[in-house]
Amino acid sequence: MSPRAGLHQKMIIEAAAEIADQEGINGVTLAALSKKMNVRPPSLYNHISGLQGIRTELAVSGLTRLFDQMADSVKEQKGESALLSLGDAYVGFAVENPGYYEATLLKIQDERAESLSNQIVRLVTKLLIDSGYANEQTVIHATRGLRSLLHGFATLIGKEAFELKEDISDSLAFSIRLFLSGLSTNNKSIM
């Protein structure tokens, strides 16, 4: 293999995401990347700091994309409408970008990843509190519950596990509304 002119980090991360889309995050190896990009493995080290560096950059890029998609989805919206849009954006991102999404779930020791994760949490917690679905005592629990619901839908859609004729987006909206209804009813009494 001859060296590839114009090789840069962004190209490597995009190629890694494509591999992760097809084979999962564990399918992303230096050997798989070098084969996909038609370069020798040592050439990758000029642009990335090994496999952990690739995973870190995948996570940072995935978190950035996820946050942007979620934030864009709720612009000029409030309450249930904003949370439904946010849910659609989260699940849509995960289904359309399985490699990046899986990378967002990795435990990464990186200030950028931590900051982006915190931005996502702040976005969700602000919506839940401003909409009256949670208070300072319940907001983290509500955020975790909503994330779990959305992750479950994304995972099942990604595995093509919903085979009945009913529209999946209707099921997602129903489930989010049911979750929010439970928060409204129990916001003060559970904690």
C-alpha cells in the first residue's frame, strides 16, 4: 500500500464511524481502519493517538452531533412539544448514526466529551424543569428515565425489533407522553 495523500484526522474519524455503523464500536481497529483507508497502520499514528484516540474523537464528534440535533429540534418550543421533538431527535440520531451513537455511550476521559455530555444533560434538565415535569429534587431521576426510554427505542429500532404494523413514531410519542404524564402526576409525591 502506498501512502495516501491528504490523509487527515477528520477522514480517519469518519471512516471509523462507518466501520462502527456496520460492525459496532469494537469493530473499529487500527487494522480495519488502515484496510478501509488503504494505508499502513503506522500512517494513522501521524493523525491520531492510537485506538483510544480514535474512540475519544468518535465520542466527541458523536456528542457534538447529538447535542446539535437535540438543540436544533427544540428551538422556539416549550413543554410537551419540545420534549417530543427532543425525543424524536435523540432516537433519529441514534438510528441514523449508530457508530457515533455507540461512541457517545463510551466512558471517555476527555474534557471535551465531559463538557458535551453536561451540555446535553443541561438541555434536558432545563426543558423538564421549565415545563414543570420535574423540580430540582427529581430532575436527574426524570432525565435518566427519559434517556432510558429513548435509548430503548433507539436500540430496538436499530435491531429492527418492532415488527407490528403500528407506526413506531406514534409509539415513541405515546411513550414519551405517558412518561411525562407520570412525571406530572408524581413529581412531588415520589421523592
